Amino acid sequence: MRLFLALEPPPALRARLGALADLAQAQCGGRRVPDESLHLTLAFLGEVETARAETLIEWLQGEAPQGGEWRLDRWGTFRRPGIVWVGGSTPDPALAALQARLWDGLEALGHGGPPTRFVPHITLLRRARRLSIEALPPVDLTWRWRRLTLLRSFTLDDGPRYEVLARSA
Ligand code: NAP
């Protein structure tokens, strides 16, 4: 199964992000990520066998991140997949430390190493027709995060879906 570890926005922030996704779609076209799927990926694991997924679930349930605040204040794009996202204009040390610590744990469990570059972002649109984010209004949101979620990603006819497998303590 295809797995990734992420932070899920609390409901009020999810709604604010959804409103930004609507604005972005009106401006850029493409496929809007549904509100219930909005997230920040910290570790993409790819295909994982069932037995290893069960070990991951137990491990995650024993994790208790300290939590932190992430300031979201910029729009960004990934050109090739036509992704429009929101994220932070400066590196966030708490998120970077969380990602590094997670990968230490994942590597100890036998999962591959972290990516060479970590760009924390929340994808709002995929396959955008125009990456014209300069016309979008300024973003200024704060995400108070704490719990981590292990999600399974799968594809239905109308697009990707995520299923929650476990959460940290
Ligand atoms: P996904 O590819 O499973 O990705 C889930 C999350 O992991 C997203 O936040 C994604 O970031 C991140 N991610 C994916 N690959 C990564 C990598 N190599 N390094 C770091 N982070 C990575 O699901 P999705 O993003 O919702 O879907 C994207 C496309 O994949 C869609 O076109 C969908 O149809 C397809 N898909 C394929 C499968 C499959 O089984 N082959 C399953 C699900 C989806 P971003 O938000 O930046 O992309």
C-alpha cells in the first residue's frame, strides 16, 4: 500500500485553506484538492508491505511530537505536475526538526532515507493550467500542529483519496 506521514490541519484552518484553493482554482484552473484531503506531507514512504505497515502503525502510536506553530505566508508552484501550494517564506526549524526526527525513526525501521530537499507545502491544486500565482491575494495563516497521521493513498476514478491508518499520541 502507498503510505505517507503528514500533519492534518485543524477544521478552521482546513476551511481557510479550502477557501484559498477556490481562489487559486478560479485563477489557475486545474484540479482542486478537496478540503478533507488537505495536508502537509512530512515523509512519503511509497509502497509498503502490510506487515511493515503494521509495524509503522505501532511505532507512530508511540510517538508524541512536542508540537509547534507554522506560519503560512506565501504561494508557490511546482511547475511539472502543475501544483499550486501555500507554505512559509522562511524555513521553519520546528518542522525541519520534526521531519529529521521522523526520518531517523523511519530509517531505523528499514525505510529509505529522507529526500535531499524538504519544501514544506500544502498542495491546493494539481494540473493547474496557468501558474499565475502573482495575482492571488496575500496569505497569512498560522498552523498550530501537534499530532502526526499515517495515511494510505489510493486512486479512484475521480482522483486520489486518503485513508487514516494511525495517529501519534
Ligand atoms: P500521492 O502521490 O500518494 O502523494 C501523497 C502525498 O505524498 C502528497 O502530499 C505528495 O506531495 C507526497 N508525495 C508524493 N510523492 C512524493 C515524493 N516522491 N517525495 C515527497 N513527497 C511525495 O497522492 P496525491 O499526491 O494525492 O496524488 C498525486 C498523483 O498521484 C495523482 O495524479 C494521483 O492520481 C496519483 N496517485 C497514484 C497512486 C498510485 O497508486 N500509483 C495512488 C494515489 C495517487 P504533493 O502534494 O506535493 O504531490
